[in-house]
Amino acid sequence: MAVPIFVRGIGGDWSDAAQNQMIYLGGGIFSLNKAVAATANEFKIASSDWATLDCGAGAAGGAVTVGTPLALACGAGTGNLSVTPAAAGTYTFKFRRVDATAGELTITGP
């Protein structure tokens, strides 16, 4: 990706502010460490303009289980993802871009 991408929606913060920006690790992999409350959170992986990248619920649904990779669909009209961690803490969101229409997300944490 030639543009910054973000985890948008955690804790109700849908912005493309610095605290939501993922770091590019190379090989199509992006990462962000983010504080997450032990409550239901809806979110997406997206660029600032929502058009360059907008990844959400795919064929496997949108519920992310901490520690388990989830296949994402990328493109207009994808549904929100959701995560409800058992404990509050700092979680690592690792996104791997597969191609223009797909990605994979793994969330790990405390």
C-alpha cells in the first residue's frame, strides 16, 4: 500500500488519527498496538479516504477471535468487524494484505 492504513472504530474512534495508524512491517504486513476495553468493539481496516482500502467482514463473517486469523474482504460495502476481548489491555492488530480484494487479520494480546 502506498498510503497509510488505520484500525478505525475501536472504542468508537473511527478517525484516521495517528493513534490508529498501522506501521508497515514489510511483505504486505501492517501492525498496530492499541489499547482495547473488555467490551464489544466494531471496527474496520481502512485508508483515510475509505476508497483506497476498506477491509471488513468476509465470507467467514466479521467476528474476530483473539489469537485466531480471520480472512477479510476488501472493497466497498464490506461489513464491520467485531472483537470483544475477555480482558482490557494492549492488543496487537496484524493485517496482511493478500490482494486487492482480500486480507487477513490476527489480533493478539495480553
